[in-house]
Amino acid sequence: MTTFFDSEFDRIFKRMSNSFFDIDDIFEEFKGNGSESGPYYYGYTMTVGPDGKPVVKEYGNVKPGLLPTADTREPLVDTIVDEKEKVVKLIAEMPGVEKTDVKIVVENKIVDLSAERGDKKYHVKVPVQYKVDENSAKASYKNGVLQIIFKLIEEEKQKGKTVEVE
């Protein structure tokens, strides 16, 4: 008996496998063109969300079926929710740049990350899928890892009053 999880996992795995075959063709096409603007990378991360369901995300500077249009890389970004400390952490890997090169703009629950130093160029827009206080954002950068911390907004208690019928 197959469960929903098994069939969902099979569907995701088949999609991922097809993408990797497509990406091999793209890499071979670049080798033939003599292009030296790499590196090119593409992949998936798979984690378990707070609701217990798998969360699969794409990352990389090449997407299946698309040739790269710029030398900008998309950094790997992970989102961690710490219920104990009531914070959401975004962690991005951006080696080769300094903290003065990093630009962060937070607007409408989207974090726009970019950094540039020499031939190292990064850019990604990360949607924040939790209720956070955008004004509470604090960022730190050390050894190629950028960490942005937001305070979670607690669910508001229901306002109003229950009236008893006499």
C-alpha cells in the first residue's frame, strides 16, 4: 500500500532526476562554446517543514532549459524557525565577499540579498513565509555565511468579549 508521502516523494524524485539530465546537456553545450564564465551549478535541498511535510527548494545559477544570462550566482539560502527563541533565521552562503559588499533590502515579506566583490556576484530574493517583524531584522556576516534574524510576531489573541445569554 502506497501512502501519500510515498507517491509525493516519487513525484519529486522524478522531477529532480529529469532536471539533472537536462542540466548535463546544458553543461555540454557550454563546453562546446568555449565559454569560460562558469562555474555553473544547480541542485535541490530537501528539509522537513514545521508541519512535518517535506520542503524541496531549487538553487543554483542555471535552471533546467535555461542558459545562464548573467555571471551572478544564486546563493544557497536556508530558513530556520526557532520556536524557543521566537525567531526566524535566514542563512545564506556567499563566500568570497566582505560584509561591506553585502546589501540587504527587506520589503513586503521578501528579502533581497546581493553582494559583489571582483568576480564574485550573488543575488537572490527570498520570500519569508512566516509572520515576522521586518523592522527587527539583524544581520551578521562571518566566514562566507550571512545570517539574518527576524523576530516572530505572535498570533494575536482574539479580541472581543463573549456575552452570556441569560
